[in-house]
Amino acid sequence: MKPKWTLLAGAATLVALPVAAQKSSAEGIAEYRKMLEDGNPAELYEVKGEALWKQKRGPKNVSLEACDLGKGPGVVKGAWVELPRYFADTGRVQDVESRLVTCMSTLQGFDADKLAATPFGKGEMANITALATWISGQSRDMPFALSQAHPLERKFYALGEKAFYYRAGPMDFSCASCHGEEHKRIRLQDLPPLYKNPGDGLGIAAWPAYRVSNGQMWSMQLRLNDCLRLQRFPYPKFGSDVTTALAVYMGVNAKGAKSIAPALKR
Amino acid sequence: MMQITRVVLAGLAAAAVVAGCASGGMSQDLDAEFAAMMKSSFRDEGIAKTDRLQQDLAQAACSSPKPPAPEVAKRIEAEAMATIKWPTGGQYFGNWAAGEKLAQSGVGMAWNNETTDPSTNGGQCYNCHEISKQEISFGTIGPSLYHYGKNRGVKDVAAPESAPVVQYTWSKLWNSKAHVACSNMPRFGHMHLLNETQIRDLMSLLLDPRSPVNQ
């Protein structure tokens, strides 16, 4: 897990490439991946996330090592590909980021509302992204296996499906406007079909991801936030039920697809 | 159709009440929970207010993997056709070069944009369509528009025989739902995404024999 600093410079020069590329973005990305091999800058965030998990922090000065991500306190391996799921202690269906807010609040004494209101990339939110990045990496190459056993998990799937097809706003867009058919693109960007299983390493199986185009580490909450911005919807609150329901819809549809998170993206 | 109309009239906030008096069961409970979820999950940010989540007839009827019933689709198309504002002074055309710039720009109407003034918006055409051959970065959600005018036999935009395609194209840009009830294409004129001058420029890009689209 030693980050390869020399490859970071390579990643920076790649930023200019998509403009000139005549091939599809999937081919382009496959090429970046090959060039970077296992030197994805997301590794830096994984290192940071692992350290944050183990470090005593917050008003209570404890680590997150007793945090239950769904497979029991402290179990990280395999947790990511089963999220979002129902948690009996909160009575809610939660994704990894919402669950981290719960653990940081209950175990470490952070103010949950303040955490959720922190902008992406800033303060504790940057830490939550790093933690989510590390947690996702602990399920690398594992197949998605969300539970639909609890009634709320089934309800969230149904709500997520409705949200996926919900057209509104000045441009009449829904998620399905871009992700409702196979083999479609926006400009050169391939769009995964998300109403079904898009396959290994696509859609939910690729986030968190390091974005070469802006040099940022993006969590699934931020990915959905920016989709909804481009849909010209109002602002989805961090960890809100609509974002969780959409993640349940995508995660259940992706059953069996292998996770490549944290991935490398345009 | 009744039910859809009532949901539209009542708006998102009151959808729970409407669901209660429509034909009952699980799906109506889900509709109410969905409305509550949408209400609690979003907040205003800049120009993007939560009232954007209220659906009109076309949006509500096209929010399902199943298309609406044919009579609903016909009604959406007829109502959309009635919204079309034909160009002031019968002037359908502007400048294709300005149209190309608009087609390139995907800017506008998001919460990080300053204003909803259409003159600051792009047309986002290349996001979904191939248009001129010079631009190789184009999307594929919509059909190719390369040779749009040429393929339709437009040699002179002012000629009487060009009138049907000229009027069709204007109406498609103004309100795409006039022709296809659940079209993916935004309603540029109807929803105030572009103004008349901008739509004239896009008309020229698509139909002018001198435009790169028709070379």
C-alpha cells in the first residue's frame, strides 16, 4: 500500500488527454489504468483513511475500530459491497458515509449535524471521504451483495427506483435520462446503464473514485450530488434518504458485479 | 389519466393527501412515502429551489419505465403544441456561428450558476447529438443531426417548400414534447432555457445550407 509518488506526476499530465482523444472514454480510461497500473492516487486516500480509522480522535478521543459497518464492530473487509443496509441501532438504511457519521458521533463524540453539513473536500468531510475510500478498498474485487431481507431495505429499493425515473426541474431530466439505456454517451463519456446490472467495476462498483480531470477524490455521496446538480435538481442533503435509496437501487441491481473501488476516473 | 392530473394539480407537497383518495393499496402508500422522502431530502441552493421537484403533466406521466397510455401521450403532445410561441415577425433564422457556440455550451440552470437568465445559458446540443463533423466529442442520447437540413432537402430556408421543416424544427426546439410526449430533450423555449434569439441561431446551425452541419 505504498503510494507511488512518481506516478502522480503522470496522472497530472493525463488531465489534458481527454480533449484530444478520439476513442471512447472507456478505452481512454483503460489506457490510463494500464499506464498507472496500481499507482492510482486514490491509494493516498486509502492510506489516510486507514490511519483515521485507527487514530484516537474527536471529543471522546477514541478510534473508530469499534464502528459497526454491518458485519459486526470493527469488521471492514467485505462491508462495502453490502452497503447500504438496514442498521437496527439507528433504525435506518444507511450507506457507508452516513454510517461513518453515526460512528463518529456515537463513538468519537462529533456533532452529527455539523459533520453532515460540512462541504465536500473540507474539514471532517474530507476525512469521511478518505475513510470511505479505505473501507471500499477493503472489498476490492468482491461481488456486490446487498441485503433485501429487511422490509426497510426492500422499501428503499422501491423508493430508489421511483427516484431513478423521477423527471422534474427545468430540463425534465431524471437519472434515467442518461442511465436508462445501454451504450449511450454524454460527449465522449460512456454512461453505465443503471436500471440493471451494468457489470463489473461500473456504476456503484466504481465509487469512490479519484477523478483525473479535477484531481479530487469523489465519494458516492458526491457522485450522486453532482449527478443531481447536472439534472438541475435542488441540492440533495448529505446522507439524505433519496441518496441512500438511489444507492440501494444501484447496489441491488449490481448484485454479483465486482467492485473496483476506489477506482480511477476521467 | 385522472389520477395523474390530480397529482400534478396538487403538487408534490400534497401528494400524500391525493394518494389517499386515489385507487388504494401498496403503491399509493409508496407514492406518499416517496413524496415525503423527496421533500425531506432536498434543500434550496442558489437558483435551484425545491419547487423544481413539482412535476407537470408530462414530467409525471413520463416518470416510469413504462410509457404513458396512448391517450395521455396524445394529450401531452397536444398541450405542448399549444404552448409553442412562433417567432416574432415570422423571423425564424439568426446566425449559425452563434448557434454552434450555443450548441457547444452545457452551461446553465444548475445551483452553481448565478442566474436563470436564458441569455447566459448554453444549448447543450453536443452533449447528446452529433452535429457538425468538426466536433468529434459528441453524445449519443439523441440522433445525429449532421446534414440535418441537407437530408431534409432544404436548399433555401426562405423557400415556401422549406416551411414545413422550418416550422417543425422551431416547434421541436421550443417544446420537444409537442412531438414525442416523453422525449428526453429539454423544452428550450417553453421552460425559458433559451430565448428567441438563441433559438434562431440554433435554427440557422441546423438548417442554413452554409452551416457546417450541412456541408
